[in-house]
Amino acid sequence: MQKRLLTLIFPVILSLFVLSCDGEDGIDGQDGALAQVFEVQIDFNQANNFSEIVTFPNSIEVFESDAILVFLLEGVDENGNDIFTPLPQNFFVNQGLLQYSFNNTLFDVSIFLDANFDLGTLSADFTDNQDFRIVVVPAEFAQNATVNLNNFSEVMSAFNLNPANATKMIQ
């Protein structure tokens, strides 16, 4: 009798377990995928050593396994759409090679300029009012994603994120 009861109850319990987990991995249904985006504008100069530490907003919880993506606003296309490119990003300027790059901790992102020349000689086009979008992607999605994580539009679309709703921070 007990064996028969277990045989009947086990499929019910297993079904409930499977149903409760559906979409929680953030990949299949992306229900559990809690990617978040925020925007920051930075002025790079000698006073900040051409780098800025951006603290994650309190509304964003970052886990050690999460992937942090940083995108630089490079311009606007003919349709008025922002063009964001992933960091690190290299530019060949008159003085030499310039790179926008970043590193991060669980609490912040450091965005900085690196070059093979004196950064003090850069024009304001490369230092003033530089806009970045920072996306925190759950690790499971980043590791198994079919989306191109170097494409800002694909990342935003994959998580149904609206750039207009991004938290805007000014450094």
C-alpha cells in the first residue's frame, strides 16, 4: 500500500517541482533573468587621472558571478538611434592609440582611458561628456546566451530592457 501511494504521489511532487522552476534560470523564459541597465556621463581629465569609479545604484544587486557589460555612446545613426559599442574600445587618434576600458568589483565599475601617449593632449571630443551604459547580466544567461553580448541592441532586446528607463547618473 505504501509503495503504491509513493508511486502515485511521486509524479505529482516531481511535476510541482518542475513547474516551480520553469523560467527561473533566466534563459528559457527569462523570467528569472534580472538584467539591469544604468547610464552614466563622465568627464575624463587630469584631475581624475582619466578614470572614474562608478558605484552601482542601490537598486542594482550585483553577484560575483554576474557579467558586467559597458558600452560607449559613439554617435547617432541616420535614423536618430544611439550607437553604443562595447568596451574595451580602441581609437586611432593623431597622437597614437587610445583605448576606453573598464574593470569592476561587486560594488562599482572603473571606466578609464589608456593610451600610448600623454592623455592630456586629447581633445574634448574624447574626454568631455562621455556617455556609457552599464548592463549587469545574470551569469547563467551570459554563459549560455545565444545573443551577442557585444551588441547593445541585442542585449537590451534579450532582456526586454528599455534604454529610456535606464537610471541616469552624472559623475
